[in-house]
Amino acid sequence: MRRRRLFKPVRAPHRWGRAFVVTSTALLGGALVVLGLPSDLLGSAPRNQDWSSPFAAIRIVDGDTLRLGDRTLRLFGVDAPERGQFCTNDAGQLYDCGTAAAAELARLVGERGVQCRVHGRDRFGRALGVCQAGGVELNASLVAAGWALADGGSMPELVPVETAARTAQRGLWVGGFEPPAHWRRGY
């Protein structure tokens, strides 16, 4: 009895045919990747975004960080003391200036919603943004009140605002303090 074959064996392709198919597929795939995929793929957020949050969903993390619902945003161009960082007042007494900076940010937000323009991310993945609450820009107001230092490299327009706060001895400038960036290096 003769065996019946259901499938015919495939003829072996020529070597140059296999190489051609592999090379052309790789080139075509590479071209599709370069030309066809969006630039914000794989977790990198678009450079600029608008975020907003109602008052009920806002949490003050510290003097320069907000939680807007489930997203964390750090104020761009400012550096406020961390909670637990101590400064001295005009009488030389220690106080938690990080908590005072957070209280000032909470006062500026008030019972209003927040609108932010995101300008990228910091090294921890937090969004960096310029925010407003009720028409008041939080970044500049925090520096003007003396509870945050201006990052002249990021937002040079805040440097004169910081100079005015220092001259008027507002917030941190009333007594003595270690710049927040130096204080963080100690830990």
C-alpha cells in the first residue's frame, strides 16, 4: 500500500533570496519606525501639556510640589525647603521652614482649582509646570513671598522677584536658612 502525503515539501529558497527578504524587511521596518511612530511613544510625555484640577483633588505635598488627582507636579523654576528642614527666624529660634513653605503654597491655592502648563519632567519623573490658582501664578507668588528660591537657569524672570523678597526680608529671608539643594545633599 502506498502512503499518501498530505503536504508537499517546500522547495528550499536560494540563499540570496533569503538574505534579500531579511534585509528588505529590516529596512522597511526601520523606515516605518522612524517615519510612522509618534514621538511621545514609550512613556515620554509631550513637552508641553495643560493640566487642571478642581480644589477637591489638590493635595499640597511640600512647598513646591502638588498632587493633582493621581498626578504629581513640581513647580518649575522654584526650589522651596523640604518638610523637616529647619531654619532660624529673626530671633534666632528654629522652626520648620519646609512646613511653612507648604502652608504658604496652600494659602496661595486657597479653595480654588489649579491650572498648570507642564514643561517636561524632573529626574524623578514628576511633571514640571507653571501653575495658577484663581489668576495668581503660584511659582512667582511663592518666590515673591520669600518661601522659595528662584532657579535662574530655568526661569530667569524670577531672579528679580527673589531679589525683591530678599531686600524686603520676607519668608525665608527674615532669618537664616540653608538653601534647599544644599540641605538635600546632606541626606
